[in-house]
Amino acid sequence: MLDDAKQADAQVDNVLEVNNIEVIYNHVILVLKGVSLNVPKGGITALLGGNGAGKTTTLKAISGLLASERGEVTKGSIKYRGQDIQHADPAETVKQGVVQVMEGRHCFEHLTIEENLMTGAYTRTDGNAAIAADLELVYNYFPRLKERRKSQAGYTSGGEQQMCAVGRALMSKPETILLDEPSMGLAPQLVEQIFDIVKSINEQEGVTFLLAEQNTNVALRFAHYGYILESGRVVMDGPAKDLRENQDVKEFYLGMSDEGRKSFRDVRSYRRRKRWLS
């Protein structure tokens, strides 16, 4: 009975459960091959791997955005708070509290920063006062956006657009944010700033994050738990601290080995496959 109670508690704690999903594009291209992961409520979970590993596809499968790219979940299940969402309309998924911040930021370039932020509140029904309060909350986390609030988004920097994209997601009052490649194209100092803000939002607002990231080093410093994808499969997972200390992760994703820093070019892929996929 005690084991059953523990299992029930674990299920309650996982706000998002992805179970053995397969994703096919154009009815022929198999991209995800049995991906399973759990996202605990109130945590930061990292989805790691190189370009083409399947990270973005996993996020789009959760948010319901696959159909726009002729993709579909053909096997497995995706549950949010215990309810199946793999076939839900993307707008309905947002109303349930799941918002995706797309790779490449995707701001509305012809709108001002503040107008972009306000588009994130279009599904809300709790009144103008609550929306205005959350706009100030966003400006507290991103003071730079307040300075640039009247500027057209297309004329702002990459870092400012990334801040705008995260701020816009916050304006929908989400429970969970799917954050796709937040470090892409940003200087290291800005990357640290973005991740510091993500950590603050997680800790102070209780927002759950599932973030897809190629920058394994920075992601594992801020995340609580991590999954590593390779060729559409999860090849390793564990607490972020354990992954940081894992020799394979150090060698293949952090560029470190027992002999010191190592070039990725010097690492042969068959060694990785033999070690993780055998």
C-alpha cells in the first residue's frame, strides 16, 4: 500500500507526462522513436542534445504545433495534469496553461515591444487590471523591455527579442512554459542573464519549465533534471547534478574528459552509440 501511495504522489507531482511517443512527418519520416519523459510541477527540466536530435519536435508534440508542419504523434500518449492533450488544439493547450516559446523568438516585428507582450494575454478573461499588473510584473523581470516598450520589435536586439518572447509567454499566465533554444544566437553574457531570469520566474512565480537547449553546460547549471536525446531517442536522463558529473556527458557534451578539454571532432560517434545504445 505504501508503494502505491508513493506512485500516486509521483503521478500528482508530474504536471506533464510524455509516454513512449513516436512522431512522423509527411507520413513517412520517423523523427521521434519512443520518447518518454516526466516534467515535475514547479521544476526546470532540460531537454538536451545536438541539432536534429528531436528536441523541438518533442516540444511541438506537447504544444500541438506539429500539424502545421505535417507532423503527427502516431504512438504513445501526452498527458497534462492527467488529461490527454496529444490531439488537442494549440489554443486549447494554451488555455490549459501550457505555452511554447518558439526557437528563433518569433516576435511580431511590426508591433512594439509592449504590443507584442499584450498579444500574450489574448486568451485571458480575468480583466484589464490583472493584465496590467502582470505587464508590470514582466517589466520587473525584464527592465530592458520597459525601456524599449515603444520600440518596434523588429528594430530591437536578439537578446531583447528573446526577453520579449518569454515575457509574452508570461502574459498568458501560464503554469508551464516550453522554452525552445533560449541561448541561440545570443552572447554568453546575455545567455546567463536569460537563464537567471528563468530561474527567478521558476522560483518566485512557481512556473514550470521544460526547456530544449543545445548549450548543455549552461542548461545543466540551471535545470533540476535533464534528458539527453540523440536521433529521436532518450539515451540518458537523471538529476542535473548527476549529468554534470557523468563522464560521458562531460566528454561528449561539455567537451571535457579525464585528460582535460577535448574537441568534439576528436570524439567518434560510434563510441557514444556503443556506450549508450547497446
